[in-house]
Amino acid sequence: MDPLPALSALGLELPSPAYIFGAIVFGLVGWAAFRRGRSSGRRTTVWLGVALMGYPYLVPGTVALYGVGLALCAGLYFDRG
């Protein structure tokens, strides 16, 4: 039995390669922000890093993934002060 058609019948689909790439990139940026925030004592940077690492589990679409990821990265950019 091929499990892919059975999963598709349940409404579950595999993510696109663009989604997987974005999730990995934004997760790595979040991990780096988390580590940098912890070492420098910046709580906002820590929480933005946690958000970057965790939000791909909650966002269903590729466009939304990149939109939210870029917004959180912009938050990191403006928090660097």
C-alpha cells in the first residue's frame, strides 16, 4: 500500500522544496539570534530568535512562511541598536 495517496485523501501534503529551504534558513537565523541574544543579555533578540525557530511549525503556506520570516528578520535588524 502506497501511503502518499492515503495521506492526500486525508488532506495532508508534503511541503514544497521552497518551504523546506525557508524553514531551514529561518531556523538557522533564529538559532544564531537566540545564541547572540543570550550571550549579550538582550531579551528581545532572544525572543525574536525563538520566534524564528518556532513559527515554521505554525505557518501552512510558503508565501506566509517567507513573509513572516522576513518580518521577524526585520525586527532583528531594528533591534540591533
